[in-house]
Amino acid sequence: MVEEYINSVIDGSRTAGKYEILAVKRHLKDLKRSKKGEFDFVFSEEKARLAISFFSLLHHFKGEWAGQQFKLEGWQEFIVWCIFGWVDKKGYRRFNYADIVVARKNGKTTLAAGIALYMMVLDGESGAEIYSAAMDMAQAKICWEAAREIARKSPAIASYLQFYQYSIIMESSASSFKPLSRDSKNKDGLNPHCAICDERHAWVTNDLLDVIKSGLGARRQPLVFSITTAGFNMDAPYFKDLRVMQDILKGIKEQDNWFIILYQPDKGDDWKDEKTWIKANPNYGVSVLKSYFANELQDALNKGGTTEVNFKTKNLNMWVDAPDVWIPDELVSKNNFEFYLKELDGQECYAGLDLASHKDINALALYFPKVKTCPVKFLFFVPEIKILDNEDKADYRVWREQGWLVATPGDVIDIDIMSEIIMKELRKYNVKNLSFDPYKAYHGLIQALENGGMSDILDEYTQNIANMSEPSKEIDRMIRKQELNFLENPVIRWMFRNVTMYQDANENIRPDKRRSSGKIDGVVSLINAVGGYISLNAEKKEIYKEHTLRVVSLKK
């Protein structure tokens, strides 16, 4: 069956997404390298078939399949086949890490439970410690409880195991299987042979993963098996890990001990198309019923908003912003085009400042509306302590190294350094105005700019809803029409993901800093810049400038 699956992905008879295809091609490529002696690993069909055969000993415990033997689908067999078949020259497993990213209802928890039981019962490891790990104990117990009930219903292994409230024990090998959460005590003494890491998209930090990984050193062939569906939080560690996984599958990066397969739609796929559903749901028509999917789609189409976002995220395995985010990341990301910054020199420019406290991030936006693709260049400033503390859980250190962020020494921003950099930048362009909120004029930067000869362009721009609404709506329009160019700036993309808008009874809008999920200073600076541009270039609607004097006859 596994061969049929591999062939169906390669010949196109299975509707597969890009990263599913790349995972299969990676396996086939490695097989060729191994046969030529160009690879450090070999494939053992004997070990692969043993692992797959183990699943036939297991029995389902709930739903329409309760009591029936496990029957792995082709895609599940492929996962087990690869993880347990690839070994090094000494016979130890190649893969220490495995990540399966798939939409819900595809049986990923049941698959993970079976793998955990195999690692405890048949992997030949004495004193094996098996864990089902998650952020909280309730989630951690889901896979563990599934494994417990599966084992109880499976006569071939039940007699070898003892079942307790929070553990499964195999006395003959001194092995155990327990749930594990971030709040569990005594985590530093872990010596995992296998860890099932459940719903990784919800892990707000990698602290628990780091503890698990630090305990693997004493094991010859440990396995960290991560399963997840997509999530809403694109600042979560797993979303960043996902980029690395994609690069490994594309061959841009290498990590031979990491098995990866991602079941997700491709860029540009229609989320309403059944072919898109199949890409994210390899069990479509099996455990994922067609009628269920059709009903969920209709509900999403009818209700939109949160219902649509949940459908895309959970049923289509698409990372989508939470519905209260102003502009979805998928739209913001499309506003990046190749451009040479040198082309901006001397060009007409409208600048916007958002000044926070001396201890926080400050932002300058430079908007070039007359230049092709309408580039927007940003300067971000933080004090050094902000990077060291990183209370915002942002990539400040990376952004500084890449030149997207300026960090001034000390606990507060050095105004002299900041003003010098800003004035040097402004002098490159034909700056028509620099809009700033006069409420923040106490900052010290404004005075420094005045002393530096910038008084003529300084423009007080109060950040009330009347001033903020029109430029906010214009930015929304331009982004949706792909009429802006953010020059691949990761900081502003992060900030757009944080923005929540306040709307009054007249449908005026402005950013709501208190409700926004993180820093939005760059977005506010852009609104100031666009607002300044609109103010200076608004058409004068004075009647005698637009029309000649008209005489109206009263005769019939």
C-alpha cells in the first residue's frame, strides 16, 4: 500500500500539495543516493515492515471503528515506513525528529498514539521513557489517553502492560508512558526515548521542547514526534520552524535527522475547491467525510468572519490571522516587490513618525507615492535593553543583525543617535513633510530635528479618529490592490499582524493600541505619513477656483 501511495503522489493520481510531493521525492532521492553509496544511511524494509505490522495488533476504541483492527492508510504507512525504515550503518534510526502538519479529523492523534506504543513495546529500548507533551495537561492527556484505551482494547499487547491513573507501565523492560505539560514538575530529570509533541502551533514558547531535547543525549535512537494543525499566531515559534521545514523539503537547507511532511494547500489555491480540501486532508473520504466538509464550507460562506477563519485554519490547515486582525498577513505579504533603494534618492517623500517612550520601539515611515510600486521604507529604533529582555517575544536580535532595526546602547533610546540617523536619512530625499503626533512632542526628538534645520517639514498630525480614519482606509485599499511595496521588511509585516482597529458608529477607524496583540508603531507611522500626503495633496474645492461665475435665469 505504501508503494501505491508513493506512486500516486509522483504520477499525480493523488491530488497532493507541493510539500507533500517534496517529502515523497526526498525519500526517493535518498534511496538513489543510498544505493549509489553516496549517503550515510540505508533503508531497511525489514524494520519498516515490522513497524507497520505492529499497527495491525492495535484496535480502535471509539466511533464506528471501535473494536476493529487498525488499518493504516497509504499516507500513514508512508510516515511510519520512512521514520522506522531509514537507519544508519549501525542500524540505528536516522530520524530523531518527525513533524506531521495536517488538518484536523485526519487521525493524527491515533497515529501518534500507535507510534508511542510501538516505541515502548517493540523498539527494544530498556527503561524507555515515553511522553505525550503539550502546553497544558488537558491537551497532553489527549494522546496519552487515546494510547491507553487503544492498548486496553488490543489483546496482543494489553497483557504486557499495567495501567495507572497517569501512567502506562511495561515492567518487563522498565518502560513507562506518561503525559507531560509545561507545568509538570521535575522536568529536568527527563530521559525521553520518545516524545509526542501535540498541537505544536499552540506552544507559545519552545521551553518544553528544549527540555525534551536536552534529555535525548543518553538515547541511541530517540524520536520527537510532533503533530499539529495550523494556527492563528504567526509569531508562535512553530510558524518560524515551519519556514525551516519548507526550506529542508525544497533542498535549500539540510537536516538528515528530521522527517517532515506538510499536508496543506498551495499558494493561490481556491479554498472553496474540493481539490484544495484533498491536499490538506489525506484522509478525505475516510475519516474526513465529504458531507461534513460540504456542510462546514457552507457554514463558513454564510457566516464569514470567525467561522471562515476557523474553517481555513482547522479544516484546510492554512495559517490565517485571527479574525480581529485588521489586514490578513496573506495580503500584506503580497505587497513586496524587487526594488533598488538607490532609486529612491532625491524622490518625493512623505514621512511619518510614531514616538513611543524612550524605553520602547520608535518608528519612522518614508512613503514614496510618486515612485513605481509606491515603496515604503521604515526605520525602527529600540534601546539595547529591549533586545536583551525581549518581553515582546519578537525577533529583535535577528532584525538588528539583518539591518532592519537600530539598537542604541543602554536602557533608553539615545536621542542624539536616533536624530542623527533620521536627519541623515531625510536629507537623501525630497521630503515634503514629516507628520508626528504633537502629544508626543515631549519626546526630545522633535526639538533635535528643529535644531537640525528640519522645521520646514515638521507637521503636527494629531492621532484622533478623524485624522487616522481616511489614511487607514487608504492603506487598506492599497494593500488589497497590491499598490504598496514594503521592501521585504519583516518588522512591519510582524506589526501588521498585531493591529486591531477601533471603529465608531460612523465607521471611522483607527488603530487600537490597547487591544492590539503586540507592537504596531510602524503601522501608525505609515498612517501618519499617508495622512500627511493626503492633507497636502487634497484637491481645493473652493467654488471660484473650480468653476466660472454662473448666471441662473428665472424666466420660464
